[in-house]
Amino acid sequence: MHSIYFIFDGEILDDNGSTIASYGVENKSILQLLNLDATERVDFSSIGAKFVDISNNESLKKKDWSETAPPWRKARRGLCLEGLCRNNQCKAYKQYVVMPIGYRKFDIIIDSSETTTKCPLCKQYVEPITCGFNNCWWRYEGVRQDEEGKPPTRFSSNWQQADDAYHYFDGHTSRIVLWKQLIVEAVKKRPLE
């Protein structure tokens, strides 16, 4: 017997009595396919992304612009992601690089790829671990898994303004957590509520 499942929002769609809509799947939702025949043992608790706890506002820091920042730390307006370059042939090896995303809605789990989250120098994939903002309005929504065996918790924020400076979540003062879903959005002008 084949064991193939779909996963949506960190949940396995395995209830034969439920419709796909009852899981919250909407038009343009992205499902993941899981083939248990190809995998001996699967740890479902790790489905998601390890990313800084952006629900902790105390870790949000503000840094003025620098004239001497290295080329891998150059930010552009809107959302920027940060992660560690792991290419030992790159000048930015073992350094946190800034990956400008701009004004858009970005799903950290689904949209991270070799074309969106890459080192600005070597162009190799970089796993995002934190984020920053400037000259924009931003917000997030997500589902965080705090403890294995406990239900995940939904978090979201209202629109917040980032002025002409680099506002970022400091990974040293905020813990890294497992997000089952994390969508960050940055826009140029404050949206009407």
C-alpha cells in the first residue's frame, strides 16, 4: 500500500472524512507532497523553518546607516532577510549576509529558494534566519511551535513603520524558534485598515 500524504500549514491532510477546504486550503495555496514509501521514518515535528522569534518586540533593534558596511551587508528598501553564507569559497563565508526582498509578501517557508535567498556575493542559497526592514510599513503572521507535543500558537502583528534606518530582529537577544508558517509583508505606504 502506498503512503502518500499532502501537508498544508504544517498539518498532514489525512482525514478521509474532511474536505480540502476544511483544512483551510484556498485558491493558490501551496501543498507539500510527502511520500512515506520513499522515507523510512519521518519526524513531523520538524516541518517548518527555524527563524528568529519576531513575536518578541524587545529584540527589534534600530541601526543607523553605515558608509563602511561590507558588500554582503547592503540593504535596500522594504524587507531584507539575513542568513549565514556557508560557501567556503566566498568572501562572506560564515558572515551574516543581507538579502533584499523589497516591498512584497514573503512566506519564509515556501518562498525561500536559490533565486530569492542567496548570498549577494557568491549567489549561493542562504537559509534565512532573521529579517530587517527600512523605509516601509511591515507586519507578519505565523504559527509557532514552542514545544514538541504541544499545540502550535498563532501570532500576528499590526502594521509597524520602519523609518530611514535598518530595523532588524537581533538573533543574539531573541531565540530561534520553529515556525510552522511565517509570512512577512512589507509595503511602501501605510495600508488602510
